[in-house]
Amino acid sequence: MSNRAIWSMRKRHEWLGKPLKPKKMKRSGRLRIGLQDALDRRASGESQAQG
């Protein structure tokens, strides 16, 4: 029997149909890859739009 990847087969279980949860990241990790700057820009843009 071949060892096929489970994702290429028909989704037999409920949990295979659900998307994975995003991984939790610390602020330092987000800063290192530049993600925190983007989140800060988005947050400041939303606060300016409301106010």
C-alpha cells in the first residue's frame, strides 16, 4: 500500500475540511520579520478613519 499524503485524498474527517489556526507570535518575532510595522500602520489607519 502506498503512503499517500493525507491532504490529497478525499476529506474523510471534519477536521481535514477546516483551515488551520494561525500560529501565535510574540511581538519580537513580528518585529523581526516586519509584520508588526504593518499591523501598527493598519491600526493607525483605522483609528484615523473613525475619528
